[in-house]
Amino acid sequence: MRLQALQRRRILTLLLPLAVTTAACAPSSGGGVAAGDSDPPREVAVVTSGGLAAAYDRLAPQFEAETSIGLATAYGASTGGAPDSIPARLERGERFDVLIMSQAGLDDLIGRGLVRADTRVDLASSSIGMAVREGAALPDISTPEAFVETLLAAESIGYSASVSGTYVSTELFPRLGLAEQLAPKGRRIESERVAAVVARGEVEVGFQQVSEILSIPGAAYAGPIPDEYQRVTTFSAGIATDAGNPEGAQRLIDFLSSGDAAVTIAETGLEPLQTAR
């Protein structure tokens, strides 16, 4: 009996390592990724300026659902000195995979080596419009003469700290010979939509990209400024030179420049530039 017990113990001692090895090599019945399988898609870090933000906010969930790639999104102006502007964020060392902003602003970052030139895609163009508080009478700005009259009659005028506001305050008003006359009632709006300030009644009229006016509750769109004074801005996307997920970034840009995305871009008051893609 003792001999049989010793033999059984020796057999178990020999079989135990084999059993452990077999169990380790067996396929898992759980949901984990087995060795050799591709890693799941990583998150893409995005920063976008306000001009394309309304369209982006509608398209982002669709992209995430179709690709299983998460988007971590920040917002900021293309230019200007606001702490949350895109240039200020980059100066602080914030890192992004995709940057969506004015073409001029993106080109500046390309020139500084912060964005890859070969990845730039022009997504949409935008015009400057005027906002008033919802319920107020819509001013007539359909002609140059009516536009000037509206400016002179307004008690206060708001404009953005980014591309459109810089143009209105530093180029258009001086061109009209009204810079000194309008300066006391002008207000430069940083870190929020001009239309939001208008909606609260803090300024009577405001100027910003049309797409940034249409999405604000409590603000009414009075129309674009006259063609003679209009400044069209192109919004573009590019991949950062130090992008942590360049593959996911490229997939997002391809999605935003697709024909399907163009429909949403147009619905938010922009003119899509990549409908043929």
C-alpha cells in the first residue's frame, strides 16, 4: 500500500507542471485581448476653434460610434491672447493630436514646426454675421449704408477676440472711418461666444462667424455683413508634429472631410470645402 501511494505521488508531481502549462496556453473565455491581437484604438486629443465647433460637436459622437475611437476635446480661439486660445494652450505645453482652426492660424503653427504641413485639410469656409438678442427687432444690414447706420445707432457692439473680431475692430471699423466713434461702445469678447453675451443683454449687437451665432440660445441671427465688407475665413485641420496617435488623428480628419460630414457642416452655417472627397 505504501509503495502504491508513493507511485501515485510521483505521477502527480510529474503531471502538475504539465497541467499548469496547458492551462496557461488555453484560450481565455473572457473579453480580454489575446497576445498577438491588435491593440484597441486609442483616444484622439482634439482642440477646435469656435468656427467649426458646432459641426464638430454634432459629428464627434458619430465618429466615436463608427470607429470606437474616443475623442478628448478642448476648445479655444485660433488667435488672440485669451488663456484658453489654441496658441496659449500650446505655449503651456498642452498636447493635441488634431488641431482645427483658422487656416491662417494653422499655417502659422505649420511654419513653427508644430503641425505637419502634409496633413492640412481645408474643411469649411465661414462668413461674419451679426447677432442681436432674441425678440429684438432685426436691424437692416443688407446694404453698406444700412450697415453703417446700424453701427452708429447701436448702444454697444461686441466682437470676438479671434479672427472675425480682429478684422472687424482693427480693419473694418477704421476703413469705414468709424474707429474712434465706435471705440467707446466696443467690447472685445474673450473665452466665450459673442452671441452668448448678446443673448444675456450685455451688448446690443455682436459680430462673429455665422456658425458661432446660430447655435446660441437666446440670440437671433440678423444676417451676414454686406459683401463689400465681408471677410471669409477658411477653417482647416492638421495633425500635430508630436501627435501621440497620428493614425487615429488621420481617421478623424478623413471623417470630417467626407461627403457625409459635409451635410452637417452645411447645416451649421458653414460652406463645406471637401464635398468631393
